[in-house]
Amino acid sequence: AQSVSQHNHHVILSEAASLELGCNYSYGGTVNLFWYVQYPGQHLQLLLKYFSGDPLVKGIKGFEAEFIKSKFSFNLRKPSVQWSDTAEYFCAVNSDYKLSFGAGTTVTVRA
Amino acid sequence: DVKVTQSSRYLVKRTGEKVFLECVQDMDHENMFWYRQDPGLGLRLIYFSYDVKMKEKGDIPEGYSVSREKKERFSLILESASTNQTSMYLCASSLFHRGMGNQPQHFGDGTRLSIL
């Protein structure tokens, strides 16, 4: 079964700091990769996705992620966070019909 | 915009009861999914369906069943609720695109289920 690891359980940082969240997966075949975000009290929303092509993917709200196939990684980055980026972030990997999620990283941005 | 609607935001039931969680999507998506979300564990797939009357077990199907009689509706059933099934339950749907495979999933707001 697919396994997805997110390196950090909880990240606390100040506004304008840079953010990088790590994600590694186990499956060696063709995968589709996603980052989802869940703001407090809201449903899960798609932040960005990678299906093929350019391994550097840009998403909404200034987020980007880089797919490194040799490292089985799909790390999420944002150069300068805002207070409104406080949320839980989930990495997910799709193989066949199934989407496997990491345990999630809670990001708290202090004003 | 895709809308995935779960019938209840909060639900409280008693041990041993049969519990039904309903989910409806309005975008004619082929695929539908049920997850539970627990702190520190992320989302775990319970069951999914890629067509009407079709169902597949996910990673944690024990104690659950599902029903998909119509394309837009996917029901999760707790046959005999137990306290360890207290959780947040999320429904999702996605489109299958020929040539590109399964598209991103769209999620409902979730049902917070408490079993007493």
C-alpha cells in the first residue's frame, strides 16, 4: 500500500517567514501528487497538483511545490507567509483510484 | 463550482445503533469516496466507488459498509456503531478523465460523529 510521510507535525512561524513542508511517498510507479489545505472550520481545498510535465508546480495563494522523482518527494514552499496561511496542510498521492494522505502538518503563523 | 454536500455537520449516536451518513455531489462525478479524519493520522480511506452499484474497500473498511444506488449519492453505513468510530467523516468526489485519469477530489464539509 502507498505510504505518505509528512516530516513536520506542527510548524510555527512569523509573518513574512519562508515556509517549506516536506512530503515523501513510497510508491515507485506513476503517481499524481497533491497538496490540500484545510483552513479552520472549512473543508479541504486543493492547493496544487502535479500530473506530469514541469516538476515545479505553482498553486493558489503563492504556494509552489517541487516534484523530485529520484527522492520520491513533493515538498511545498511559500517564500513569505501571511497570518491567513494558518491551516492544516495535507500531502496526497494518487495511484489507481486511491488517494493516500499524509498525517498532515499544522501551520501556525504568528502576526 | 463543485458542491459536495454531507447531510449533517454534527451527529450524536449511541453504541450499537445503525448509522447512516449521506453524501451528494452535483457534478456528475464518477468517483466518490468516504474518509475518516483523526488527529495525527490524516485522512484514511474507508470505501470508494467508481460507478453506480460499484464499491471497493479502502484502507480501513472494518465496521463500515456503503451504498451507491445513484451516481450522485454515496452513503456510508455504520452497521453497529462503536465508540472507536467517533471521528470526523469526509466525503469526496472526483471526475474520471479519459487520457488523464482521476482528477483532484472535491471534499464536503465533513460530519463530526460522536458515538456515546
